[in-house]
Amino acid sequence: MATGVIHAGVCGFTINVKAVSDEDNKVQLEITSDCPNYQKIAKELTEVEAYKEIFNKMHVGRVYEVFAKYSPHPSCPGVSGILKTMEVAAGLALPQTASISITKE
């Protein structure tokens, strides 16, 4: 099992992801969030096929499909956090902290 915690930014919302992969690289996702958009995403995005998600063109796949349906904010880091957590669960990446730090001068 892999877990991810994504702090989305100025909105103040947090997205929590639990991902468990089986031997066929199907990944069960459990997504919880205080964001109303991710609450909708969580209801629909419960299973994905790891190889179809990771080895595909950018913005193609089930994760992006569901994200585009419910999220009005294309720069939200939640979608990449879900994909990274799924990668780790499927053994396609090592667990590592990733972050975005933004400043304005």
C-alpha cells in the first residue's frame, strides 16, 4: 500500500490517497478530501490500471478523465499526487517526497 497527502495550495484543501495494487497492476484507490471537487472524484475514481495510466500520453487516462470532469482548476497538484501514489503502489516508482514551492517577487 502507498499513501499520499497532497496540500493543494492557497485553497487550503488536502487530498489523501491510499493505493493498493494487485498482481495484475490494477490499483484500488481510496481518496478522501475536504475539497468538494475531490469528493466527487473519489466516488468515481476507485480503480485504475497502472500501466495504462503511467505509460500513456499526458492528459490521457482514467485519472485525467475523471479529474477533468469534476475539477475546474487544471493546475491543482492533486491529480499528479494521485498518479504518483498509484505509481508507488504498483511498484513503478520509489516512494519519495515531491513538492512545489512558489514565491513572487
